[in-house]
Amino acid sequence: MRRLVFIDDDPAELEDFARIVEGDYDYTAVHWPDESPKLFNGIPSPDVLVSDLYLPPRSGDTSPTAADRDAAVRRAKKVAELFSGLYEDPSWDDKRRLRETMKAIDESYATLKLQWSALGQSPDHGVILLKELKGRYPGVPLVFYSRKITPEDVVRVLQAGAVDAVRKGVLPKEELLARLESAQQLWHREGIRSIRNSGFNANVTLVSEPRSQ
């Protein structure tokens, strides 16, 4: 059976992914960062690596402080006010309402950033791990599987050498498994790196040098 390694800092996500790939892969869960040494010592080379992108650092306290929580509460209240006010002013035309909606969405993203920053999570840590894993497991495709991934993240991880990026909770089990299969085939047989960000209906495909088996 093919081997798959999944890396995530949330034990619940590790369990959920185990149910997705059960029967299709020999599955190894790596709880980040507690089990990070496992990645570089003792795990047989997998057929595909899957990792969250927004990871905390390997060391250090990543628990939110009271100040972190207060800042997130204030930002969340501001976002709620922005959304609740979109239709309160009858003088706004559709273009004004669209601009205000985009402002509310931008503020929502800022709220998320506060939340993951409080936990020490950053896409930088995922990209650093990707580069390390490319050295440890040359020729093994890596797929990012993250709830918070953005279009900008998609472009960045593609340039860094990931083969696909999938938003958690978007695809049904069968389609996710098909994406993993496709990632392996494209990487090894056709020499193509493809990122299809299902969360944003974006497709980006680049041609690269074929990977050695």
C-alpha cells in the first residue's frame, strides 16, 4: 500500500485526515511540532507528503495572551458592525455597497491574521518545512492542505516547490483522494507541477523538469 505522511498542529485534524485516507494509504500522522523529529529520523520515504501550511514554530510558547484575545475581540466586533451596516443606509448605491463589503472582508481577513498570529502560526513556517522536506525526501511530492490558504499563498507555495494546494473542508473525500493521486502522477510521470486552489476557483499550472523516481 502507498505511504502518506500528514503533518498538522491540530490532533483533531490528524484524526479527520486518517478517516479520509483509510484503506487507500498506509498513513503516518505527525503532530507538529511535538513529533517533528519523526520527519527526519526513521520514517520510510512516503509516496506523498501532505501538510498544513499555517504552522507554529518548532519551539516556544504559542498560547494566546489576554492581550491577544482582547485585540481579536475588538477586531471581530468591528467586522460584525461593518457587515451589519451594509444595508442600513438606503442612500448607498450598489457600487458603494460593494466597496463597503470588500472593506468588511478585508477586516475579516485581518481578524483571522490576529488569531493565527496569536497562536504563532504562519505560512512562513510551512514554506520553511517544505524546503526542508524537499531535502529529506527528494522526489516526493508535497501537497498543502490548509483551511486558511489564500490565492497569494497558492502562488508562493507553487514557486517554493509544492505540487498542489487544497483548502480543508472544500472537497469531498473522493475528490481529495483523486487530487492526491493526480499530484503523484503529475510529479513523477509528466514533470508538471500543478496547483489548483479549489477554494478560489483558480488553476495555475507550470511545466518543470521531470522528477527522478
